[in-house]
Amino acid sequence: MKNYILNPDVEYVNRIVQGIAKRKGHCPCRLNIDETTLCPCDDFIKNYNCKCNLFVKKD
């Protein structure tokens, strides 16, 4: 996850983290709940695509 950081918007991050907690560790922006959606999800690990913007690219 080089060149990526946690989103600097603390309020936004708190909402996303609450969603992750409600979904028992799974990405809140994914419909399915399986091993591929555990945060950080497989899409982010493989393609650096964080749909919920919890992780953003460094400037």
C-alpha cells in the first residue's frame, strides 16, 4: 500500500470505520460479505482501488 495514506478527513474516516465495525471488518461500500471484502478489501490490495476512500493516494 505504498503511496497511500488514510484519508485526512477525520470525520469521514470515523464514519467509514463505524461502518466497518458494524459489518464486522468488511468494507461498508461492498454489497457482499465474504473473505474478499475484509478491509482492506482485495480490490484495494490488488488494484489500489479503495471505493469508500478510506485510503487515498499521497500527494
